Amino acid sequence: MRTMTVTSVRASLVLALCAAPLTAQTTWVVDDTPGPGVDFPSISAALAIAGPFDLVDVRPGSYGPFTLQRATRIIGAPGVNVSGTSTVQGLGAGTWTFIADLALEQLIVVNAQGTVILDGLALSGQLEALRISNCSDVRANRVQAISASTDNQGAHVLISGSRAQLVHCEIVGNTSAGSNSGSFFNTAQVGLAIEGGAFVALDSCTIRGGRGGDDTNLFGTGQADVGGDACVVFGGGSLHCVESVVRGGDGGYSQFGGSSQDGAGGRGVIAEGGQHRAWNTTFQGGARGGVSLPYGQAIVLQNGATLDESRDLPSLTTSGTPLPSSPVSITLRAQAGANVHLFAARLPVVVPSAGSSLPQLIDVGRSVSLGIAPAAGSVSLPLTLGPWPRGTVLFLQGARTTPGNVELTSAAAVIVR
């Protein structure tokens, strides 16, 4: 492994990636309006033909659901809308794929032993808009799960029996329908549920419980709905939070006063057992009636659950649209005074790293020293990509080192648009 200084970051990473041969692939164009240059009218038709490492390039339009069962990559664009329930399943160990830039109703990722990357997705389904189950490595970046539904069942995102990381994601539980029937009230939807021994790492995310519906009882004798919990962890699950906001949903408002009551705010995080870690993360309950004190409980630990907020956990995020020969911004946050490093590679891996809360997540090709984290606690730099074709992926991971300890960040996948 070669180590360099920050002054040579852009040149060194570009040279490293350009020197490595790009994986051969075929690009299949999908458009719901057939015409010159269009290979298929639907995503599912393209996936029936496309092989591993091929790229399915989807143009704006409306499409039905699809099932992805091999390492074919899918990339869309603004205006690509996919109805129904799409599925990623059975991806074999040692392989990887990505789905980028689609608006989907629901996505289920199940029984995937390889790496599944979800990037720039918008999910609008009512219940479990995103469900990840029995997967070894799912990496979500800039995924938004928000619905206008008033279905308050279950959770908006469910992660079960899997290892998953969410970076720059926004998850909001559904608002409940409200009540106008006396003392009866509902509880709004949970934002994120973690169960079945799942390990979930959040970096720079916003997780919110749903807002409680208002009380519209004309006689002023009702009860507004309770806000939903932001994050619920049970069944041996574990939560790792960095630079995130986890806030319960606000309670509903009693519109006609009298003896009616505003709804209580939801809880920030409730953990039934398990060991959890957080750094620079805000846990907060929702407000009663949406505006008033007291807030709901910020942190609820039960059945031996622990939350360690004492350990500096570094963060790695990217911003900007990755275009050929154009820059993206990389930001690595760590405790002031710590040594910080950036790694680049062409392949994802999951390898335990002694002393680190998170494993090594990329097959390291280059290591770049970024020096000492300043008082502000963050180092940002532009990285100019090479003239790579659409769908090329650059994998990044950061590290914070102090005497006797190395702590790794979540990984970033920079997908060239």
C-alpha cells in the first residue's frame, strides 16, 4: 500500500484508478418510448438479457417493477419512476451491484450475500418502502424514504438480519390519520426499525418518526395522535450513529380545545437490548402538539441495552454530481488533532479491522494522508474524476488514527453519471 500527502491527492487517485483496467461491460438502454438507440421498453426486459457487469441505463419514463438477481448494474436519471415492488435477491458472495437514480414505490433487498449499493433513490411506498433482510452488505447513499400516506403500520424502513450502512439518507415515518372519535387515538409510523441481529451504521442521516394526526373532534373531547418513534432497535440489533439526527415525530394538535389533548411526541431511539454507539449525533423526542413542551423521550434503553457516546467515530461523505473529468467534494470528519487518512479502491469488501467499530469496506489500492484534523474537526478536498464512462465506480473509505487505535468510516461509492 502506497501512502501520499494531501497535496497529491487528486493526481494520485486519478492515476491509480486509470492504471487499473476498467471492467468490460455492455450498456443496454431502456426507454418506455421505443426509438433509435433504445434496446428495451422496460427494466425487467433488459434484466432478462443483461449479464453480470452489464449496465442497464434507464431513460426518464414510467416503468413497472423489476427483479435483479445478478451483478447487473442499473442507473437512471431524474424522471425515472418505477411502480410496485421491485426486488434485489440472491446476489452471490464476492459480487456487487448498484441501483442509482430511480424513484421507486418499494424496494426489497433479500438474501444478498454480495454488496448491494443503493444511490440517489427516492422511495414513496406506505409500509416498508425499503426492506433489507438477510443481507451481508447493503450500502445506501442519499436515499430518501418519505410518503404522503397516513398508513401508520409498522416502520417506513425495516432492516432485519443484515449489515447495512446509510449515508446522507432521510427517512420519515408516515403521518397518522388523526381522530375525531373521543378518546381513541393512533400512533404515527416508526421511521427506521432494526431487528433480527442487524447491524446498521448511520452517517450524516436524518431519521424521523411520523407526525401524529390532529384531533378534529368538534366537541373538544378527543385525543390527538401520538408521534411515531424515530428508530426502534430490538431482537439483538445494533446501531452505530455518526453526525446524524434521530428525532421522534411530533404529536398531533387538538384543533377545538375543550378537554381534548394534544398528542405526545414520539421517542428518538428505543433499544431493547444490544450495544450501540454514537458520536456527534442528536437524539430528540418529538414535541407535544407539534409545538409545545415537554418533548418525548430522546433515548430509551431497556433490557440491558447500552449506548456509548464517548468514542470519536469518524465520518466520510461526498457531495456534487460525479461526472467524467469533473470534481466531487470529499469531507472527512474526525476529532480535532487526530490523524486522518483516505483510501481508494476499485472493489468493495467486508473484512474485520482490529480495534475499529466498522470493518474494512474497500479493497485498498491507495492510502492518502490528509494530515491532522483541524479544530473544526473536518477536512474537505475536491477530487477530479478521470474521463471514465457512465457507471464506473470509485470506492472510498476514511480512517481516524490515534495512538493505539484506528477507527474506520463508512464507505462511499462514487458512481460516475
